[in-house]
Amino acid sequence: MALQCGIVGLPNVGKSTLFNAISSGKAQAANFPFCTIEPNTGMVVVPDERLNKLEELVQPQRVLPTTVEFVDIAGLVKGASKGEGLGNQFLGNIRTVDAIVHVIRCFDDPNIIHVDGSVNPVRDKEVIDTELQLKDLESVDKKLDKAKKLTKTADKEILKSVEVLSVYKKHLESGQSIRTAPVHEDDKRFIEDLQLLTAKPVIYVCNVAESDVNTGNQWVEEVRKNVAGENAEVIIISAAIESDIAQLETKEDREAFLADMGLKESGLNKLIRAAYKVLGLETYFTAGEKEVRAWTIKHGMKAPQAAGVIHTDFEKGFIRAEVMSYDDFVKYGSEAACREVGRLRVEGKDYVVHDGDIMHFRFNV
């Protein structure tokens, strides 16, 4: 399951610097707006120490981690919903991503120009919120108008769509995002075709100075208070530190650098973990002599659907799954040992896959 996160924010908040640091992309980082003209894309390996342990135990021919794709999208300005700046391009690019990584400037540096002249993270956040909400309102309005013209048919589904779309319209007009609208889960089907921007889960990245990376600052606290009701993730990253880490060649050097900074993990690790959380994602593994591999699935996914992540034929012809927990595999050291002590289970179509399961699928097509 390919995961794509779009990095957004006002110009000069550190988007491209962060993107360059966490990916293999080469977005231009410059001290002026719109230095990122085309969306730059970078694939990043999802760090998972469990893969290292499985490699040690299984000694496969190759190891394949799962990946996250980050897209660095052009900086947004006021009026983007009406096509100002690179607005139309920005909004088009963001429609296709799974989650939004909203980088917010929480540092002061007189050498880096702020597009609005001063550091104010809540204001910056609300500028982007407003532009996305206005674009969504445009989409909801169009669909609502079409639905209202069909109400004469008295079709129950049409009448229900008018009711639900009206709730979304009122919510957007009050300056709130689609993801917080008071709508029943089943009724969200009426906006699925619209790819609404503010329906996407958000990770707010507070980009701070190196001195604030462990403690945060007053700007970070302002952001936390502002987004408290959004069910969003807020993380603290110093793009400058991430740039330094990216220059280091070895894992040992990176770990030593993090230790010197008093950090337990890189900002990239924090970001990926937050993305998995807001999207409700988990990982299961396949492990054999040829390959140890990580697979990304939605939380609550059943065995046939998890098998379908590998190949659609696995889901269509699913017979059963042989399952071991990661902890049992590590404890007993091998699949054979797990089987011998009764820790390898045979599960059917209704089995809900757990994070860390090691699975073999039996299928017939």
C-alpha cells in the first residue's frame, strides 16, 4: 500500500529544507517564495528495527522495507483558492496525497524573509486552512446545487445527499475543515468523489531552531492549543538538524549526532510514525529464505485483504493464513521452532491482522 504525504506550508517556512533532508529529492532551497515550482517527490524507507532482527534470524537473500513517498508542494499564499500565486497547481497536487504534512515556522531568523513580515504560526496555519476550505466549499457548492435540482424526484438518496452536503457547506462557511464536520461515518460517502482537501488527515510540523528541538517554545504551544480539537498530530522538528543528519554517511555517525543533540530519534522517524498514526496504518511481515519484507495495511484489515496488498490473486483465491507473532518468532528463533511449540496458528478469512504479524498465505486461483 503506497503511502504519499504532501508537504505544504507558506513560502520560507522550511518545507524544501525539510524535504531535502528526509528524502533523496533535490528541491531547491532558496530565500524567496516559489523556489519549488514543480512538486518534487522523494521515496523514504520506513525505519523498523524489527526488520533488522528478522534479517538476523532468517538471513534472507534480500530485505525489503516499506516506503513513504513525500511530495514537496509549492508554497501557498493568500488567494490561492482563486488561483493567486501557484494556487491552482498547489491545490491540484494536494488532492492526490493520503495525508498533509503542514510545516509551520516556529523560529525567528532575521536572515530568512517571512512572506507576511513576522513570525506568527497560528496566523500562518489559518491562511492555509482558509484557502483549502474555500476550495472545498467551491466543490461542495457545485455538488449541492446539482443535487438540489434532482430533489423533485423524491429519491431518498438524493434527499439525504442534500441534507449531508448542507451540513458540510455550513461547516466550511464557519471556517472549519471537513474532517471535523459533525457527520455520521456512513454519510461521508456523499463527498468521497470530491477528493476534498480539508478531509485529509494532517500532521503539523513545528519547525523550530536547534536550541528548541527538545523543549519546543511558545509558538509550538500556540499551535498545540489551536489544533486541539482537530484530532491531528503535532510534532517538533528542526529542519536545520535534519539537514545535518542527512549529510552523515553511516548509521553510527547519525546515532552519535542524535545523542550529542540529546535526541532519541530523528525528525524523519517522528514524522513517519505520526503519518502511520493519523492514517491508521500498521505493518505485517513475510519472512523466508529469499526475502524478508514489510507490508503496510490499514488497522483492522482482515487476512484476505492483507494478502491482497501483496497481489490481488492472493485475496481472490485466499484459503488460509499461517501466522506467527513477531515476539514469538524472536523468542523461539525460527518458523520451525514456532511450529514445534504450537505458536504458529492457522487463521481463516475473518482473522484481523495485528501489527507485527509474520504471515504466509495459502491461495488458489
